[in-house]
Amino acid sequence: MHRLVAGSLVYFVLQVGFIHNAIGFQQNSSGGCSVGPFSSAVECGGSIILNNPLSSSPAPTVFSGKPSRALAPVRSLILPILSVDGTGPCVGFQTVTQAAPPTAQQLSSINGLTTGLVGIYGLCPNAAIPAAVAVNPAVVAASFWETIPLPAPKPMVPPGYAITGKPAYLVTDGQVAPPAFHQQTVVGPLNISAKGVYEVDWGDGSVTGPYTAEGLPYPNGNIAHTYDDVGSYTVTVIETWTATWSLGVAAGTLEQLHTQGVIDAFPVRQIQAVITG
């Protein structure tokens, strides 16, 4: 078989013994196909049906080939949108159609916007991620980030109660810099390094933090609070996480994940001097 190309006209020349049969088809600028010489039909879906012009009863011969039908230009854009669920703002996606195909500048801007929003707000739970953005490195990182079992603080205040007017030292018993997380993805190895900071609601209207190190017991503790009144308080320790990720040549940050630990009914007592006899 010999293949000659002249402009957009493609000729297939088949040689069988001393008989030469020629078939050709013209591919239009629109991507369609028209019938060429000596052919009964040209199906742009991928096959050519040839009739032998030297035969009184032509027997069609089918040659399979690659489809030459042009695809319609893509005119849709997949945009990130901010939604609000029970935990706050998160990112979902919406497909819109415009009159003209998207430009490279539009796609670059949308990709940057997606990366930024996903990094700050994270993906909405059970968000439908379109296939076109499923390989966006920021989306891949955010999807994995939400599945990581981040350590939660397990707070306590030795010896199990506080005294009014005296500092109560909180032990966080957590992690602020766990080992890096790794995941193999369809677009390469993903690496995430996370760091946490603590904020403490002491239950009496006082909130302190952020603390970037673990709370330790007296006398080396760095997270302490002094209660003024006796009572029973709920102490809540919230750890807010941020992370840096890398996936191939892409990199970014992730936020908006929290873990927490609670001390229920933490007792605060008072020491009274008793004068006897």
C-alpha cells in the first residue's frame, strides 16, 4: 500500500497482481468526509467500503481505520463554587456552557482559582468532582487530606482538678508535627506534611492560644490558666491543621481541618484556711 498526501486529499492505492484499484476521500474543513473516486461509500466512523471498478459484480471490501469524524469543540467550563454545609464553607463544582470554546487564559485562571479555593476551604463532603478536574493536583491533595486520620489531643490537667487562684497546667497529649503522609495517585506520588496549633477554651469565658507546642505538666508546662471561681467547667482543646503538599512539580497548602479533645465537668476547688481552737 502506498499513501500519497496532497493538501487534504488522501489517496489509498492498492496493488493486487496486475490490477490497480484506487480509492480516495476528501476530508472537509468541518471534519466530515465526502465520497471519493471509485468508492461506494466512505464512513468516517472508521471504515472504508471499496467497490472494484473492473468487476461486473463489484464485491465490497471493507478496510478498518481510525475514525476521522471531528469532535465538536468543547464549550463548557467547570467552575469551583463555594457552598456552605454544616461545618462551614467548602468547594463544589458547577459546569457552565458559553458561546465560544474556553481560551487558554480562562482555563489557567480557573485552574488557579480552583487551586486557591480548595487549598483554603477544602472540598465539600461527597462533592461530585468532575473528571476534568479530578487530576488537578490541588483537588487530588485535598481529597487525600480529608481522609488522613489526623491525631486528636487527649487533654488532662493533673492531678484532675484545679485550685482557684493557682495556675492549672494543661497536658495536651497530642501531636503538632506528625510524620509526613504519602499516597500514590494517578498523577504521581503525593506527599503531605501537616502541622497543628492548639487553642483552648477553658469553659469560664476565657480562650487562649494559639500554642505551637505540646502542653506539659507543672513545672514545665506552657499552657496554663488560673480560675477565679469554684465550679465545674468544660475544657475544649481545638487543634487547627495546615499542611504543605507536593505532587510532581505542583505544590500548595491545605487548611480547614480540625481535631479536638474535651475535658467534661472539670472541677475547680477552693482552699480555705480553717482556724481551730
